Amino acid sequence: MEDKKLYCTECGYKFVPRSKHKRCPYCGKEGSLIKAPTSQDIIDEVAFEDSERLVKENFK
């Protein structure tokens, strides 16, 4: 099972939180943390975008 990482949209720092965070522990920016995408999230997004493109090209 993959650890749930958080990602700072301000500085790019990724970490596994040990407690609830409201600000990045590296740069201190508040409200900049999002769930870091997993490899599967990225694959699913690319596959979805590619399937949408194929539908638009073939069914105009």
C-alpha cells in the first residue's frame, strides 16, 4: 500500500504527513498543500485525455 503524500503547490515539497498540516513544513505557505498524485492517478488522467481526443477526432 502506498503512503499518502502531500504536495506543496508553492515550493514542490512532497512529504508523508504525521499529523494534520495546514501549511507546508518546508516553505511555510499556508493553504498550498494538496494530495500528491500517484502513478495510477497520472496514468488514468492521460488515458482519459487520450480517449476524449480520439472520440473528438473520429466522431465530429
